[in-house]
Amino acid sequence: MRRTRAGRWAVHLAAARQFHAREGHLRVPRKFVEELAGGDGESGMPVRLGGWLDNTRRRADRLTPERLAALDELGMRW
């Protein structure tokens, strides 16, 4: 099943929040894959966080203010 654009954003943002909570920053290597924790002991879902953050930086001028604010809260380096 394909996710909507908003659904993909939510998954990647959740992975960014999980990484930030664990590491305290968002300096993620381009090839980094975050295992997004599943609920109730489920195995994690791999999320290509590094590539997503890099692409998001390149497209920052097209992000909504809400999405910019969500990443700013995590200390995103633009």
C-alpha cells in the first residue's frame, strides 16, 4: 500500500524525532537508516533518515511554515 505525501512526512518526522531524542542532534550521515520503533514489541521499520534530511534541506524553500517549525524544534541545520 502506498503512503500519501503527508503520511511519508509523518513517518520521516517521527524517525527524526526518535533520532534526536536518542542522540541530541540531527547531524545525520546521508546514508543513515533509522529503525523506527514499532509499537507493542513489533520489529522496527527502516527509514532512510539521512537522505530525507538532506533532500529536505535542499527543498526548504518549498516547505510549509508548520513543517519548517517542526524541524526547527529538533535543531535542524539548514
